[in-house]
Amino acid sequence: MGASNHQVFVIFLISVVISCAYAASMTIYASYKTWPSVDFSNLESSRHSMSTMKMLLEIITTIAGSAFFLSARGLVLVYLAFASLSVNAGIGVLLCQQLSYIYEGNTYLNHLSSPNAMHGERGLQNIVRFFGCPYPISRVLLRYSNTVKLQDNSGSKLL
């Protein structure tokens, strides 16, 4: 039952990554608009005599100091931005893992049952087959995959 839902699961992961990226970008934009004004007076006066690390520390300190003047809405927006970026990172790693298994011609369940065995040929044709791409799209993708393989093979013959 679980193997039949694998394609739907990967599509769900893709949609979650896109949704979290959208939520993070919207909350960062809204936070930018609600953030109190920041005054870099120390940075402007001694810009030429400061090292890069000291300037970075001054910027972080100034922005963190202005965070004390955020409203409740601003704090919630900052929290939401960090939360959506964290979820996006975790789900993105899971998506990359699933796509790499598909690329290798393997599934996570097959990988658990025999971790050292390869269950198929590696390549883009596995991803095209997994998602069931229409014929014109699969022709373009597989042609690109074959050109990359030809370039790899010709490069290894020269060595």
C-alpha cells in the first residue's frame, strides 16, 4: 500500500517545500515592513577604520537592539519566518533524499531491506518514469541525460 503512494508523497513534499518558501518570503517581507527604523550612526562615522568582523558585529547588535521595539505582530512574524525556514530545510532534505533514491532506481523501502544493493540503473530516466512524464517532455529530458552521459564517456576515454 505504501509503495503505491510514493509518487503522491514526493509530489506532496515538493508542494510543501514551495509553500514553506512562499510563507517564509511573505513573512520576511512583512517583517521588513513592520521593523522599526534602524540607525547605523556608529557604522557610518568609523566605517574606514573598522575591520569586517567588527562591522558585522555592529550591524547585528544594531538590528538586535531595534528588535526590542517590535510590536507583538512583528515578533510573531519573526517567529513565523524562522519556523517556516526550519520546516523548509527539514522537508527539503527529505525531498532530496527521496529524489536521490529515485534517481538511483531504488526506493526507501528497498534501501532499508538491502542497504548495499543497487536495484536498477542510475539516471534521469528513473525520475521520468517515476513521475510518468508525457512523451514530448520525457524525450527532451532523456536526450539531455544522454548528452551528459556521452560527454562523461568521451572525457573518460581521453584519460
